[in-house]
Amino acid sequence: MARLSTPVFSITLDKGLANRYRLPVEQVISVLTEVRQMIEDVGRGIWQDKGGTGPVGFGLELLAEEDGAIFRKGSLHARIAITSNVEVGLLAAQRVVSTVQELSSAQRKPVKYATELNDAAQARIVAGLGRIAYVYERSKTDAQFAITTPKAFRQENARPRVSATFGAIAVQRIRTLKEPVFTEGGLTLYGRLTRLYDTSEADEGTGPFWGQLRRDNGEHWRVQFDEKDQQKAATLFRRQVMVTGTAFYFHIRSPKIVASRVEPEAERNYEAAFDELFGCDRTINAADLKTLLARRYGED
């Protein structure tokens, strides 16, 4: 095998069905897709933190073995070369491997994980690994991730190859992280209903019906609607709404609210609100709204 001059991210699926020289095609494609997405998502964040602007890509290329095969005895092996924006792509790939190492650690550290997953990059990685977890659950197949770094891109005293195995321990840890960490009843949220989707596999459409609420502060919430509110939710799509229900907060997933009530939000009248509140402390500023707006925008 020829020596490469660029970092290579390796994925090896072994045990379970892989030991029988077969794996469902959709599972293999899913793993490759999630790995690509994790590297690109985390790399994009690193790129922006470094002051980069505009779109960024990492030239992720699937490498063929010398004989063209990716199946080996008892495993499937794929190699992905990082061919552009190499330094940022390498940092992102290393972050993926280090996260798998932490999740696979035999020593459980739940408090540490609760703190670290406040890091948006690691939360995105864990979310992607959560989608890969079904491969293990269905095929009992471990996924080994490794990053091989040529000397030209290697920091001093760094190892040329670092690896981690995504198996039973990591899958169980992710299950734990997916559990809600806090619940709040009787919460009311205001925002725009930007998405509706049905997760039901039944033709009758019975089952969870979901939406996405974008709040005024930029937060995105998942909204689980009651079946009786499906039609109402459809009429409120892309409108400002008021959602009341029970909220659930998670380590690695966006918060959700199980809606008990959803209504269109009353049209906001900022001038009326100002008139209502104006005068609470006239000693601070006795000017009327028109005067304040003129001062703010430099109008006469």
C-alpha cells in the first residue's frame, strides 16, 4: 500500500454480521455518511473559530485498496483521505476519535460528560454517533475509528496513529446521554413554527407528529403535538404561535416540549405595550415614544 502524504480517517466494521462476510448496504452507507457529516460539522465550527469565512470543504475522498476490495476476513474496512483544508479537517477527525475514546472508557464519569457536552462540537459528534449506534444494535458490529497522520501534519511527540472502538460501552453511554436531564411542566413558549414532520411508519398516520419551533432568541425546540392538534398545527405552519406543555431538556439533543395547547400568538403592539408601561418611573426619562424613537434613529 502506497504511503500517503495526507491524513487518513479509517473505519473498520467488525464482529457480528461482519464476521459472516456480509452487512446491510444501508448500514454501511449510514456509517460513512455520519462520519462525513461529523467531520464537516465539527470542522466548520473550528474553521469559524479560527476566523474563517465562507463555505469550507475538506475534500473527503474514499480510497480504494490495491486490489479494489473493502471487505477483509471478518470485517469491512474503508479509508477516507482529507485532501483540502487539511489542518482543520485533521483537527475535526481527531475530535471525533477522542470523543469515541471517552465514550468507550471503562470508567464512567457522568458528571464530567454532563460538563463536556456543553461543548457544541462534542454534542454534535455524540448526536452523530447516536445515529450510528443502531448499526451495533441491529448487527452487533463494532466500529473502529482511526486517524493516521503523516509526519508533515503531526505535532511534536504526537502518535502517528490514534484509534478508538465504538462498541457496547459507548452505545450504552449514549443511551444514558439521550435521557432527559430536567423536566419542566406548564411551560409556555413563543416563536415561529418552522417545520412539521410525521415520524409514524403506519399508513394511517397514527403516532408522533412533530414540529420545530424557532424562538425569538434563536433557540430551536422540538414540539410533540397531540394527535387531535395535527390539523391545527398544519394551519399554524410558518406563523407565530404560543405553545404550552411539558418541557424536556437533554445533554445532546435539542429540548422538546410535549404540547398540551397550541394557539396563534396575538399580534404584538409595541406602541401599546410602551404606553402601558410608560410612566413606571418618569424620573428616569419623561420623554414620549415618538421623541425616544427620534433620538434613537437620529431623526428631527
